Amino acid sequence: MNTKRYLIQICLLGAVLLQALTSGAQPVTKVVGAGYFSLFLKNDGSLWAMGDNIVGQLGDGTGGPNVYTNWPEQIVASNVTAIAAGGFDFFGAYRDESLFLKSDGSLWVMGENEFGQLGDGTYNNTNLPEMIVASNVTAIASDGTYSLFLKSDGSLWAMGNNSVGQLGDGTYSDTNLPEMIVASNVTAIAAGEDHSLFIKNNGSLWAMGDNSQGELGDGMSEGYTNLPEQIVASNVTAIATGGYFSYFSLFLKKDGSLWAMGDESYGELGDGVSGIYGDGTFQAFTTNLPEQIVASNVTAIAAGGRFSLFVKKDGSLWVMGDNTYGELGDGTTDNGNYETNLPEPIVSSGVTAIAAGQWHSLFIKSDGSLWGMGDDADGDLGDGGAYSGINLPEQIVAGTPVYNQIFVELLSGGNVSLSYVGNGGMNYELDQSFSLSPANWVPQVTNPAGAGGVLVFTNTPNPATNNFWRVRSVP
């Protein structure tokens, strides 16, 4: 939690009691989006879910057609450290799976298991979390039909659908038990629709699976490979894979540059080339070699159904690609020209994490608040609304205001002048309360700090009643 410097100047006729406290609420720390559902973690290690639950992917013990929740629902109370989810609606056949890790390194799964993607040795769905590996798992990824995970020794494991070699085991046979693919040195994984990427500890990028749109980036645009193939020799630090009839890949290099390859029919690569004609028909393009999209300062990436998100070093959120359901969050939707093929800024600062589902986007701000935009037909956004989409960022879970509470108890009459040194450009609020048992804070004023972060509140409290005061930051 960030701590602000503060200076209190108090002029009283009597004594005061002064104490500084910090907030204890639980902010959101991680988020993932899938076909028509979403998962997130809070900093107490609790796992929450919202959206469609047709095959039990939320893990709450229910499931079936028209079973969903449009509010975040707690699934696991504590000790969850990582989450992954995959899924899409393939002409009415739902491929939805969730995975999570606990602090002891155990791997847990729930949802669809038609291809053995849960790795439990069966092909049976489960609507409750089921432990697959007891320890030493460090990273997870899923596309809904297959799963990847890493162990602490750097080994890469896979299970599930292998129809085009996406498991990378040299076959095209599915497996319903975890199978080791690479013995060591793997540091990051991503599972897209029918293709997989991973990074080794030397920064090299590797790929396997479908390559019909050039999404592997090996210079080919046809067929597939069932063994890992090196694409970039070094300096790769992050990867993301898209899907739902838009096969593409994104990666970051150590210098903060963003690179892309594969299908760009909807502008999802952000290179300004692809798009749609004025009559609404598609102008399909692909690139089968890595192409630089942004030269520097990119820190996080996410790939959705037909769109992409990225965050820059300044905390700004950028988007490109399909916007049929408002998933780009720019205030527009399908109007005959519903996409952008160049990066577009959506949020100017404060974004710390991003996730992309099939038709919706999610992001976390620095205060731990969770935001979403796009399709909400099955409650994917978790906003408690009428299952309708939104084309502007909407707060789903409130964050923890980063603040110092400054309590001043007046024991006798007098004027109080509070000078607070905060962060420039932020909004602050002066609150008062009659008591601390319990506190009932009443806002007095909200004003932004100046460029130097300094603001001054001056009030004349009633010593008989208005005994407690605090300054806090507000959105």
C-alpha cells in the first residue's frame, strides 16, 4: 500500500488525541476473463467468480443451462495465488474451464472435461474444485479445451485437446492426465485457441499447434506443428494468445516493445493495416512473422476473442481490435465500423493488470478496484445489472482508497487548521465523525491537490460533537 506524507497543523485551546491509521479492506489483485465468465482474486487469497456456469466452471457446486450469476461469488476463502480460465461458445457447445493454484503449489480445476483438459484421468465435468497436482505447480494456462502448467523445476506439462498438436508432445492424441512436454527451463506459458506459446529462462519464445493464420510467427501460414518450435531467440518477457476464430499471438520484449503475429482481420494486432470496408465486410489480413506494434514502455498484454489490450509504464490502458459488444471501452459499439486497427487509449493512468475474455475486458486499478466493459449477457462483468453490455469502463469491485486516516479529538473549543501534503493530481476528502465506536464518517469537502500535492482544509469544528476528523484519497 502506498503511504502519503502528511503534515498536521493544529491550533487548539486544549489537548488533542492524534493517531494515523490505514485502511483494512481487501483489494483485487488478479483477474482473468474467459468465454462468458470471469475470475478474480483478492489480496486475502480469496477466489471469486461471476458469469456463465453451464458446465460448472465457476466451481460453486451448481451448473447447467441458464445457470449464471451477475454478482461476484466467493468460491474459495483463502490461499489462492494464481488463476486461469479458458472458454468459448463453439456454435452452442461450451468449452469452459477454470484452474487455480493454492499457496502450497497445488493445482485445482473445475468445469468442462470433454477432452480431458482437467487432467483427472476422466472425461467427466466437475462443478466443484478438484485437486489434480498436490504441490510444486507455479503457473497455469487454459484455452478451455486444453491446459498447461509449470512446475517449480521449470518443467512444462499439458493435458486435454491435442487435435492440431497444441500440447507439443509430438502426437495429435488427447490426454486426460498431465503429460510432461519440456523437462526444464520454462518460465511462462500461454494457451490460445489451438496454439500454445512458452518462454524459456534465456528469453527465447517457443510455439506449437495450429498455424493456419501465421499465429506461431515462424514465417508459415498453414498447417500446424506438434513439437515446440523456437520463434524468437532471446529477450521475450511476456506472452498472450487470442482466439475465437481469430488466431493471433502477442509478446513483449525486455525493452518494453510489443510484438504481434497471426490474424488481424478485426484490427487486433494494432498495426493499422486490417479493418473492415465501409460496407461492413471484412478485409482479412495476416502476418506470419513477429511485427513490432509499439516500440517501448509496454508492461502488460492481454488477448481476447478478436481484440487486444495493453498497459504502458505510466499505467495507461490501450486497446485495439473488434468492438462489437463495447469490449474496447471507448463508448462505441457495433455501428457498421466497430473496430480500431491502431492502439487507442482508454484510461490515462492507474491501471495495473488486465484480462480479456471472448467479448469482454477487465482491468484492475492501483487502488485494487476492478473494472469491466463489453458483453455481459451471462453476467460476465459481475455488475449485478440486467445482463446487458456496457461500452465504457464500469467499476465492478470498489478498491481500497489509499489513505491515512487522521483522527483529531477535540477536548476543548478552538479552531482546527489541517494542512495535508498528499500526491499531486489526486482527489482528497475531509471527513468528520461524532464517534469512533462506531465511526460514521461524513464527507466535508473533496478537492484535488495542486501540482505539488499540497492542499489545505480549514474548518471550525464544534468541540461538543464533531470530535473526529480524517483526510483520505477518493477516486
